[in-house]
Amino acid sequence: MELDPLLLSRLQFAFVVAFHAIFPVFTIGLASYIALLNGLFFKTENPAWDRLALFWTKVFAVVFGMGVVSGIVMSFQFGTNWSNFSQAASNFLGPVLSYEVVTAFFLEAAFLGVLLFGRGKVPQGVHLFAAIMVATGTFISSFWILSANSWMQTPAGVELIDGRFHVTSWSEAIFNPSFWYRFWHMVLASFLTGGFVVAGVSAWYLLIRRDVEANRKALSMCLWLLLVLTPAQAVLGDFHGLNTLEHQPTKVAAMEGNWERGPHVPLLLFAWPDQEAQQNRFEVGIPSLASLILTHHADGEVPGISEVPPEEQPPVWLVFWSFRVMVGIGLVMIAVSLAGVWLRRGGRVYEYRGFLQLMRVMTVTPFIAVLAGWFVTETGRAPWLVYGMMTHAEGLTPSLTGGMALFTLVGYIAVYAVVFWAGVYYLTRVVRQGMLPEAPHDHEVARPKRPLSAAHVPFEDASRQPGRS
């Protein structure tokens, strides 16, 4: 069987991006949480805030390292697998990606060192400032990366001349029609991810009665955050969907599993899209609800997939089911947040083991939702690399063979498996060690020498930590 370099290159990029995406979506929210904890300690001098800040900084150090290692190789693929696209889009993507490095990555790298190793060595105010700068850097990085991705989804401010994109308006290209929707949608997703992870870990500590005071504070903060952000994400998602309907109607049609344009389109709860037959099988839906959600009118017209030829249609079943996974998890998140409010009466939210166990399970759900959302976003625009202007096939490296693409794909999987194992190992150690009895300051602080030493407990043997046998 002949190996298809286009398919293998798409699978490779999808694997690398999916693996990498789960780390920044966590660290963006966690960095802001760490800055908040440091700010609370600076204001109140309550040691519980300091202990929480130190613990979650260790987690941040490991996850940030995994994100850097897994993300830095992504740019290589533009040259190895997508050289035609790189050459064509270099006038825009080159400057934008370099801005991300200069304005965000350098900022994070400089102040991350102060955040990780400056505790007790710099004034508290400086340490707090470093935490704020790291959090700011994550937002700046998201700004440029999502601007580049959004431009590929809804290109603007450029014209294609002789196979090359020439920028006609930098403001229109950077702030393209879908940018702000995608940016804020990802920011809220990051806060939700950080919130559910912190809440889940805090719930586990409460289950084993460890560091109860500090983890009650952490769980309470996260539940209030989630109560606000889970419905806010649903509302923002609706606006994002309307923007997508305007600029990428075929993607929305695939999300809804709607093959023919028309009014009174049902919201399908279950269906199996048959792309070859251009129809759905085993449909179960709510009449007119898709039209009402997308157009705010029950008789509103929704575009159909069959309006474009089959070669311009995305893989409908993947888009259709990924969208339902994302929305389904979002509804569960809202329900869990409301349950947390109800259980606050009498402090049951900290004692009811069923809810605490549920929060542990919910720790992984934001990552699944984020990946499902990225599948919708990226596969929904197929076969376009730059929507409506350049296809995946046109952007592929001409000299690339199927064997070469398969070799690098297998290599990435093998290397990333090692990275993932190492990251999980260190994270498990950090969580099992838990928080120090007292956060160290001044003369108590050892001077770490190894890059990941901030993820260890350098002050006393872990076997003498409370809660350890």
C-alpha cells in the first residue's frame, strides 16, 4: 500500500499539536492562580496562601517544562512537512511568531527564574511582580499564537499574488474576524482547566484529610470561579458559533450534521453521518432547536454540508462527534459548579465524599473538552490550510514522501511518550509530597542547581512529610 504523505503529515501535526495543547491550556490558568495566591499572601501574610503558592509553583514548573519541550519542535514541521505553506505565508506568520518569542517567551523565561528560585532571595514584592509577569507572558503568548491560527481560519488583510500572501493591512490580519472570539474562548478554557485541576487535587487532599485548612480555601476559590466561568463559556461559545456560521458555514453544518440548507433544522442528539451517502443514519434530535440556537429563530435557515462539493467537505463524523463531546462536557461542568453551590450550606462541600470524588474525576474533563474543541476547529476547516485560499495539498512539501512522513511520525510518538512519562512521574511525586509544613524563607531556602529541582522538596526528606507513612 502506498503511503500518503499528505495524510501522514496531517496526522503528525495533529498529534504534536494535540499533545502540546494540553500543557499551555493548563499553565495559562495556573499562572494567574499562582499570581493571585502570592498577592493574597503579600496582603494578608496568611501562611496558607504561601504554602499553596509554593506547591502549585512546583506543579507549574513541571508542566511548563513539558509544554516547552513538546511545543518547540512544532515550528520544525512547517519547514519539513509544509514548506510550500511556510514560504507562501512567511510575510505574515514569520513576524507574528517572532513577536510571540520576543514579547512573551523572553518575558516568561526571565521572570520564571525569579518565581521558581527567588523565594527568600528577593523581596516579597519583587517575587509577586515576577509571578504577575509570568502570568502576563502566558496571555501575550496566547495572543500571538491565536492570532496566527485565527488568520488561517478567517484570513484577512492579505492578498494572494503568485502563490504568496502579501500583507495589505496588519491590523486586519492580526485582528481578523474570528480572533477575539477564539482568544477569549481559549482564555476561559484555560481558567476552567486550571480551576478544575486545582479543585480536583484539593478535593483529593480533603478526602485523605491532609492540609485541610489550605485545601478548603483552594477548593472554595475554585468553585466560585467555576460557578461564574462555566456559564460564561457557554455564552461566549454561542457568540463564537455565530461568528463561525458567518465565516465558515460548512464547518457549522458539519457540527450540526445538517446536509441540506433549510429552516427548522433539528438539534441532533445522536446520528451517524454517512459522508459517502451524504446523509445521516439513526438520527435522534429536537425539532427546530439548531435553527433557534444558530439564528435565534425557529424557522431560521442553517447551511448544508452538500452545498460544497465532496472534496471540499471536512470529515463530518469527526467534527460532529467532537462538537458533542465538547458541549456535553461543558454542560456537566455547569451542573457540577451548581452542585458545589448547593453543597456549601453547612460546609457539606468540604465533607461530602461523593462530591469530592466527583471533583477528582472532573480533573481530566477540561483537557478532553479542549482537545475536542481543537478537533472541531482544525478538522472543520479541511481541506483548507488557509480557509478558502490554500488547501492542505497545496501547502505540502513537494519532495516529502510517505516513508519520510511515517518515520518522523513514529519518532515524535516515541519521544513524546518518554516526555509524557517523565512529566507524569514528576507530577505524581510533587502531588504525593504535597505542601511543606511551612513555606521556606530566607536562610531556609536551598539553592537549586538542576533545572527541575524546583519540582522537588529540597528542605527535608519527603518521608518526613505529614501524611506520609
